[in-house]
Amino acid sequence: MPGMIVAPQPEAVEAGAQVLERGGNAVDAAIVCGLVQGVVDPLMVGIGGFGTMQVYMPQRGVHQVLEFFARAPLAATPDMWESKLLGQSRDGFAFLLEGGISEAGHLAVCTPGNVMGYAEALRRWGTMDWKDAFGPAIGYARNGFMVRPHVHWFMTQDQSGTGQVNTSDKLRLTESGRRLFFRGDGNPKRPGDIVQNTDLARTLERLAAGGPDLFYTGEMAEEIAADFQAHGALISREDLRNYKISLADPLWGEYRGHRVATLPPPSSGFAMMQLLHILDHFDIGSLRHGSVEHVRILAEAMKRMTIDKDRNMGDPAFVKVPTDELLSRDYTAAAAEGIRRGERLRVTRLEKKQDKDTTHVSVVDKDGNCVTMTHTLGSPSGAITEGLGIMWNGTMSRFDPRPGRPGSIAPGKRRSASQAPTIVFRGDRPRIVIGAPGGTYIAPAIAQGISNVIDFGMSMSDAVAAPRVVAVSDSIDVSNRVRRDVTDELAAMGYDIKRSPMSYAFAALHGIAVEGDRLQGGADPQRDGMAILV
């Protein structure tokens, strides 16, 4: 069987494909791709971020989830920002605080896990040496990468109407950010411009030689902690020294006779699975894709998923998440029956909209090993440690500043994640390897992608590109390719419709379909990526 890799960044896909061509396995390719992603898409991911990975290696009897989540600083307290709460993003992804302190700057940073996660994946399941995995990423950091359309769009989008901090303002917080991402006239770099991060190149070279301990307990940890202390932030040497990853078994469900393996909490795999379990009570394939009834069923199922997620989502080490109940046949059948009767639920929030600052890679190798990895900055904090070139995550905004809730702040608590890298099995063989960046939209997007393949018989490229809808607020958001006569009829039924100006909206699906020994790849046109067959 050939191999395949798909991701949103062409440079990263090519680097991963070259690993497969040289005989490396799916884990090797995913890590090399992921390291390059952190250089050529530095506002989405990097060594200052965190992630999750599902690994399936049939010949070795391996099927596990590697969790390298960001953790709240050990100095954090449940009520430290309660008085600063202004509202919530419309999709529920983030809480908005006075001065944007949980979004921008050093206070916004959780303890990152990507370095340890990448190292552990290679140690357990890869064939490459740690130091060899860094070559392509170091090259792009030293020589520069070309700004792509999505990178430019993300840097320049205006979020002032949402109450959030604009990315361009975050990038101006440090001298490094101003040097890296802006032209001499002070305007953001444009498509075709080069971003050259020689500080990051040196950091990656040091990590390649010194291993992950350098980052968490060694000299680099001292430099990182000193930078955070100088900025009055919470991350300390103790946070880095005590950081731990975790291993878990996949969370299993079913859809149309397929076995579905996704991620347990604090990832959003259970929410994606609940959505599929509700849809499984309907004959979706008999409907016209994007019809009024198709969109209505999707929207009401998503609302139910969202309400349950908002009520229950948190780190299982701190709170009980009732996944068995929420995924049960009886519970989802009752939800489906309510939808059939025309019952409409309301999703209430404190406020407006949020970015989706994440990336993904899906890989299948010649031996049938499958890796689906989603990793992220959550959102870029704009904090860059001078001399290291590392953009730090800005994920404290994901914690609820109100004490006593499943998502409340607690020292060392894992930040709940929207990630849901998923593998769908037909019998004992993988049929779909899929995932997406896209914040709260990830779970609905992945469920729609899976349904597109299984219910509508789409190819993977068609499945990831088909018009999507989301209903994770009290509105139905639709991409600009959903027919207007459909949304007009839904509006006449009393639904609040919000049409995106984007033709390809709501997360960015990247997947591989396996049909016998034939692989089909799909890279969402929303981003700039591609699939390479090896």
C-alpha cells in the first residue's frame, strides 16, 4: 500500500512526504511535518503550543492517544480573574477579560506540551532519531518561509467588533514580533513576503542537540522562566519542571455500522461522537445534501451537543465528565426524537466570536500505520521570548474565570481542547483518518466530513470541501455556498441565520480515505494545504 500525508501547509506536507519516501513511518512523518508547521504557520502552532495525537499501528498492536495538553500555571487560582470577566465568545470558545489579559501577552500563556509530546511520540513509536527530525524546520526558520494567503488573512483580520484583541496588535507586543511579521513601513507582511526567524532556528538547533529536557529542566528552561518572571507572568521553572504528558485509550462510538475512535475529554472527541450518535437515528443519506431538512437536523443536533459540552466539559482529573451517559443509545435517541418533533433548543452565552488558531496533520504509511494529530497555540499570545524566537500560546482565555464550574481555572489543570483527531474503522481496518483545526467548529466539521463520506458517498476531497453549517450558538452559521433559498426557508421558520462571507468556512478538514490499498486525500480549500501520495 502507498502512504499519504495531508496538512494545511505545503512546505510541511512535503517535508513529511520526504520522510515517508525515505522509509520513515507515519509517526516520523507527522512529527517532521508538525515541526515544520510550527515554523511556516507560526500563529497557529509551534513549540510554545500543545496538542493531541491518535496513533494506530496494527502490526505492533498499538492504538493509543497521546495527550500533550497545555496546563494552567501552578500559581493560578480559581478566582484570580473573576472580577475582570466581560463576556464570552459567541461560539463559547473563549472568555473575554478586561484588557485582553487572558488572550495577549505573557499572562495568557499556559505551560506548553508540544516539545515533550513530539519527543514521546518519536521515542515510543517512531524510527527517526530526535535530532534528525528537526532538519527541515531549522532550514525554514533560518532561510525563511513565504507568507501564504491564509497566514496574511489571519494576521490582518479585524476582530474589534468581537471584543477580542486583534492578532496584529498581539504581534506588535514584542520587538521580535515587530521585526518578524511587519514590513519596514509598519504594515503586516503580505503574501509573498519572507518571514525569517533566525532566533528560532538557533533554538531548534539547541533542542535537536539537547533533547526535550533542555526545554523543561535545562538551560533553556531557565531562559524561558526568566522571561516570564521579567514580564510579571505566572509560568515558572516549577511549571516546566513538573509538566507531564498523558496516555489514554481512544473513546469509541459507532456510526452506520462503522467503529469510530476519537479522543476522550478534555478533548472534544466526545462532543463530535455525540453528534454522530444523534445523526445515526436519522436517514441522513436519503436527504439532499444542504437541503432545509438536512441543515435543520444538523443544527438542532449541534445545539444539543453544544449544551451538553458547555455543561460538562473539563479536565477529568478535576471533574467528572459523563461521557457514557451522553453517548448512550437511549440519550441520543431521545435527543433525535425531540428534533423530529420540531423542538428547538437555545444556546445561551455571555457574548461574541473567536478565532481558530490551530493546525492538523493526517498520515497513513505503507504498513497501514495511521496518525492523526491536532496541535495548536490555542491562539497566539503575541509573547515571544527575545533570543529564542518562540511564539507562546494564548490559551488561558479558554478557562472559565468563574469558580466552581467544570472549566474553571485550577493550578496545573489541563486546558479543555476542541481537538478531535479521529479514525473511522470498517470492521478492523481504518476507512477514514481525519481531523481539523478550527476551535469550537472542529467537532461539527469532523462529524459532517465523516457523514459526507459514509452517508453521501463523497470522495475525501469532496467531503472536506462540501459546504458546512454550524450551530454552536443560538444561530445557524452557514458557509457562503449554502443555497440562499435554503436559508430563506429556514429564516421563515424562525431560525436566525448568519451567512459567512467565506465559501469554505468553519474549521478546516484534512483527511485520508482508505479503500482497500487505495488512498484518497483531502485538504480543505479554506487553508493553503495539500495531500501527497507517496
